[in-house]
Amino acid sequence: MMKPHRRNRLGIILFIATGMSVAIGLTLFALSQNINMFYSPTAVANGEVEAGTMFRIGGMVKDGSVDQRRDSLAVRFVTTDYVHDVPIEYEGILPDLFREGQGIVAEGRLDAAGVFQASRVLAKHDENYMSPEVRAAMEQAGANPENHPFRESPED
Amino acid sequence: MIPELGQFSLILAFCLSILLGTLPLAGAATGNGLWMSLGRPLSAGLFVFLGICLFILGHAFVTDDFSVRVVAAQSNSLLPMQYKLTALWGGHEGSFLLWTFMLSGWILAVSVFSGGMPREFVARVLGVLGLLCASYILFMLATSNPFDRMAPVPPADGADLNTALQDIGFIMHPPTLYMGYVGYSVVFAFAVAALLSGRLDAAWARWSRPWANVSWAILTIGIALGSWWAYYELGWGGWWAWDPVENPPLITWLFGAALIHSLAVTEKRRVFKSWTVLLAILAFAGSLLGTFITRSGLLTSVHAFASDPSRGVFILGILGISVGGALLLYAFRAPLIKSEFGFGPLSREVFLLANNIILVVAAASVFLGTLFPMFYQALTGDLISIGPPYFNLIFAPLMIVLVMLLGIGPISRWKKTSGSYLRRQLGKLALASLALGVALPLIVLLEISLPATIAVALALWIVLTIGRDLLAKTANKPGRWQGLRSLTYGYYGMQGAHFGVAVMLVGVALTSWFSTETSVLLRPGETVALGNYEFRFDGSERVAGPNYQADRATVLVTRSGAPVADLYPELRVYLASGTPSTEMAIDAGLTRDLFVTPGEIRDNGAWTMTVYVKPFVRWIWLGAIIMSLGAALAAADRRYRKLAGRRRESAAASSPGGQGGLQPAPGVGS
């Protein structure tokens, strides 16, 4: 027989170990269920995303593409990385700094027609700030940095 | 000329902090009393010179000195005075100066309120804090000097403060948050000083407790203010977004809450010693992580200051050296620390251990969710984001278990509690909270709702167990009133903070589950119904503010025809920067908030807007305030002062250690 305090100590250690493994299991499960991948318009145009998957898309709002319904909140616009375009449909109120020519990130799914149905549209608070996601999307697409003001040399 | 004086003062403060970071530590190591005694005057000097820096920078903002780069970047001559002053912490440089100044304030507080501690210990604490302060000032001088000038020609006017920051929330939230954050430097310094001296005893835990409590109390308010501000300013109707910059304060807060409980065990029972030290280091690491994330621009966030990689590397260096050094020291010392291990499987120690495990797991999972996208990108090159569902999925079950244990912990006894005693004390209360948890939502909503039942049952569980414990603690006294008076501040602080948890729990659960919203396009005169309320749009008018123009809508809210509130949301355009900004309109109430976010104005005078009904949302911040007051009350417990005084008398005679004579105290927080 173990000494009582040894047994207690073993009990406590088992208790901690069980608690920790349950927690880690729960965490990893939750993590695996909630990862949203980010894709550039080029990646979407190349068919890298299956219809129906939840993901984020980022790019610039194409000039002259915003088509707002007069009598409802439905809006349609095109996001671009200056290589490929993806049409986006959204029903709701757009953020303050949503403009043509500004970078945005939208969250949602592709429908069968290849239109991105957004459940959320994000723009940034600062006029001068471009989301790293949008910038990365531009770089991945190989868009010529000279053509737009957000120049940053690709690293990898 | 004046800003150069600020620069000069900053350099002097740097020299003082270097002295503070070396002489007292060296004195404590060699037993040199003179060097140790320099700690207090140097702390005062550091505070004064950093205060001068802050004053001079504030002066530059108030007098519109646009030759100073940060003033030109963040202020404007049209800005109302209160925002000119607070624009100081609207950018990276100024806010870091504020942060460093607050550290010097905490250092001064330690040097003043440490009369009862041995001089070697005080010298080490002040020395560690001095080193930390030196590294912060060096960081400013090297990468982010707040007194930089615009060369060669200063602009005629400034670029203006970000419009989202022109708000009372911005005046209050950053300083409070920083104050709480920086408080963990003190707790950290206490831990490192104890590790240096090799004396991790009950005395160390008792000295640390008031500081850990006060830091936590302030941090709680800081986070709550941020949440409240985001709620009414950002206008998405939420109070917590799991934003990468919201999370580090929460991580620190969770570690801090664990630390408060673990310190109690270490002081009372002299167990969990090495664990407690580790928590103190982790809480501090959390606070630096927050700075790192905001100032490195590493993660996408609404909070991010303009990014500059060199700053990130520098802060990472501070983080690595301070936390890495402390952990190294810990690795050498921890094996030497002996914890007695005298408690059974059902005892208050075990319940507090469970509390600590849950809080630390929660902190770790927030940490993982916050930084996982970064690691993932480094490994695969793919960009991902982790959504709120991840955090909610983890947090909800953890907090439910935590709250169940919260009811049992204070009633259980140190060392050993019998299961039958707990059943006798708590069995009926558990049944009662469950029954009421089912009944109350049924009566109010006329339907069975699992989330409401869980929330109400858990909140009642907390409240009923607090009541039971109060009865038990006063049962043996001649009168109730005398009994209540004999309980300590520490005890009331603990129960108060726990009651705050109950209040917050109700708010979080009911708001998350029962909030409703709808986005609509309304022409003047049109009405939208939401829940029991009708929102009628009555047209809009042009109004002029001090530094903006606005269109103001009138929205009349009625409930079954009876008027409830008039709401006036605004669409503003700030004159200096031309930035548009939306101003929500809220009718706040104890049981519900009515909330209108304006969208845009169409050609025909119609507005798009989102209307919300948010039940019990105020209880979230009310709960935070109660928790914070509880922690502050516990820190004010007389015994910290009394023992400090007693120690002062006997400090010369004996070394600390023999604290065995403490009377068994009624509660964790006592």
C-alpha cells in the first residue's frame, strides 16, 4: 500500500492530468472547427476554394463596381487584386470606410454561380491602413506594386 | 526649446533608472546598506523626471506645437481641449511615455508602501523595477522618441486625432488599462526578488497580495471600459469581439485572477509556492505580450498602431530578457523550494487548485487562438483567422465548471473537508438554484430556454452559497450584526468579487442569447418592429458640432404604442480630416438597451440603420465594477497594514519566516 499522502498526491496529479487533457482535446477540436482560410481573388478564380466552404476573401473594391439597390440593403460589388475579379453580394450596412478603391476583407461563402455571398464585410478604421491580409493577397497575385500605392516587397 | 527639455528630462530619467536598476541590487547582493537605501530616493527622482516629460509633452499638445512630430500626427487646432490633452496617448510614442510614467508611479508606490518589508527585499524589488523602467526608456530613446521634431518646416496644422478616439471612452480606457497592466510589473518584481533571495515564504505571498489585488482591480475596470467603449462607439452591437488586441488583457486578467487565489493558498497553507511564482511571471508576460501585439503591427486589428518592425523586435527583446531571465532563475530556484503537502482530496486547497487549472487553461486557449494564425502563417504561408465561435466554445464550458466550483470553494475547509459536510451545506442550495433556474425564465419568457436556465441557476448558485456562508460565519456570534462586523475586509472583498461574477454571468449569458437586431432601410415616417418595441424614423436634420458637421436622425421608440425613448443617431464628418464617423444612439436600462446604428443616407432622405434590443447588457460592466471593488476591498484589509507595522518593529531583530502564528482566517480573500 502507498502511504496516504503519496496516494493523495497521485490523485491530485491524475486530476490535473485528466483536466489538462480534456481541456487540450476540447481546445484542439474547437480550433479545428473554426479556422477560416483567407484567399485572394486570384486563388478563388483559379478554383482553389470549393463552393460552400466558409472563408475570407480580401482585395480592393473595384472602381465603379458598387451597385446599391435603391429600395433595400442589398449591395453588389467586385473585389479585385488587379489580376482577377470576384463579385460579392452582401445584404446589410457597409462600414464607414467602405469605398471604391479601398481594401476590404469579406467573410462568407461562394455560391454555385461563383458569386461570393458575404455575411460580414470589414474595412479598416484608418484611411492610410491596409490590412496585412489584403496586402498579402496583392503580393500573392503578383500585382505590380508600381500600379498601386501600397508598395511592399514580397519576402518569400 | 521646451520639447528639448522634455528630451533632456527623459535622458536624465534613463540615467536614474539605470542607477535604480543596479545599485540597490548590488547592495542587496553584497550587504551594502548605503546602496540599498538609494532605492527610495532614486524611485522618487525617476517619478519626477518622467512626470516632467509627460507634462512637457502634454504642454506641446495643449499649445498646438505642431513642430513636435507626434502632435502634428495626432492633434489639430480645432480639436476640443480635452481631446488635445488626451491625444497624447492616441499614438504609439505618447502612449508609451504614459505607460512608462505609470510604471514609475507604481515604483514610487512600492517605495512608499514597503515600510514593513526587509530592506534587502525592497532593494531587490525596486532594482528589478528600475531595470524594467530603464529598458522602456531605452526603447523610447532608440525607436520612438515622443519629442522628435518635424524637420525642417513644421506643418501649419495637425493631421487630427482619429475620429473614433474623440470620445470619453478614449479618455478613460487606455490610462486605466495601462495602470492595471503595469501593476503586474510590481507583482513580477516581487516574485523575482523572492527568487533572488531564495526565500519564497508566506511573508512574500502576503506582501504580494495587496499589489496583485489592486492591479487586478484596475485591470478589470480597464478591460470593462474598453468593452463598454467598443460597444457604443464601434456600433456593431457587441461588447467583446475576441480581437487579437482585446485578448492579451484578458489573458493577463485570467492569470491575475488565478494568481490572487494561488497567493491566498501560498500564504495560508504554504503550498503551491513555485506555482504561484510561475503565475506571477506569466501574468507579467501577458501584459508585455499585449504591448508587443499592439505595437508591433504583427496581427490584424483595429487597435494596431502604425507598424514598425524594429519596435516589435525591441519589445520582443524586453519580453525575452525579462521573462526568460525570470524563468531561468525560476528553473534554478524552484527545485529548492519545498512545499509542504498536507491536504486531502476534498479540501479548499484542491478547489483552489481546480480554479487555477481552469483559469490557466482558459488563458492558454485564448493565447493559442490569438497567436495561432501567426504561427500558422509562419509554418505554411497561408493566412487564416480564428473566429469568435472558437473562443465561445472553449469559454462557455470552462466558465460553467468554474462557477460551480466557485460556490463550493469558500464553504469548504482547508486541509480536509468531508463530502457529507459539503452535501449538508450545499445540497439544498444546489436544488433550489436549479429549480429557480427553470422556473424564473419560464415565468418571464413563457417558454423553456436552456441558456437562460443555465445562467439563472448558476448566478443563483453563487448568490445562495454566499448567503449560506455569511450565515455560517456569523452563527456563533452573539448577534448577527456583531457577527457581520467581525468579518474582515478580505472576506467581504472575496464575496463581493464572487457576487460580481454572478452579475456578469447573467449579463453575458442573456445578452449573448437573447439580443435581437435588424438592418433596415427607412424613409421618414416609416416604422420597424423588433421584439416588443417599434422604432419610428422621424426624419433628419443638419447640425454643427465643434469640429464636425452632422446629419442627425430622430428615432422614436415605443412599446405597444407607449413612448419609451427618443434616439438621435448621427452621421458625422470631421472637418480637419474629412473622415466620416457614425454615432450610435443608445437608451440604456438595467434590463435592456435600445440601440440604433446609422448606416448611410440615400438620395430620397431614407436612412439605412441597424436597430438592436440587448437585454441585460449593462450587467456585464456592472459585474466587472463589483468584482473590481471586491478586489480593492480585499487589498484594503487591515491585516496587511497591521502586520506591516508589526514587522517594522521587529525587522531589525529577526529575519522573516516564522509566520506560523496567524489565526485561521474565514475566507480566501481575508
